Amino acid sequence: MAWTHQPGDITQGLQATPLAVDGIVYYAGSFNRVFALDGASGDEIWHYYPQIKDGVEKLPTAPYTRGVAVANGMVFIGTIDGRAIALDQKTGKRCGRPSWWTRSNAAVCSRHLPWPSRAR
């Protein structure tokens, strides 16, 4: 093993598959924490900890995610409180809500794959 990374509470393990893009590993831990790591050294490049809305502790599921998607210079995460968040791939700063997202009352359980934009 070359390196390890501790993303916080992993009582029930990680349930997300990491993605490697151009030598950077992107993955999500519990409570939708997103990390970008140098694939060679394991050094953390950035992290994003979303503010989860109150009431999540009443959900019938654990606070885990199925992962992130990477496309068009952004990292996407669906949160356990039903939001989609787009992050800048290089900095981890929030880019706003993805335009393809529609709000639902359910927690987001699966990885979101953004649709390619249509040429106009």
C-alpha cells in the first residue's frame, strides 16, 4: 500500500468508488465530504464539507454517499439532504447548483452523471 487517507467517520465503511482523473483521485466520505488527493503521494489537494441540513439524523439510512462524478471541470455530489452540488475540479470551491438538477424530497443515493451540454 502506497498511502492511505482518513476521510472522517467511517464506522460502516466507505460506500463510494474513487475516481482518478489526470493523476488526481476524487472521492466522497460520510456526510458527503468530498476529497481531491494527489494519486501518487496521497496528499490532500482540497476537501469540501457541505453544510447538511437539520433532520438528516431522522433519515432511515446511514449518512453515506455512492460517490462523485467528474465532468466539464467540475466535481458533482448528491447530498443526503437532497441537493446536488457542483465543485470546481481544481480548487474544490462551490460552483453553484448544477443546471440539470431538479429538487426532490428524497435523499440522493446514487452517483449523478451529468448530461453533456447541447450545442446551440
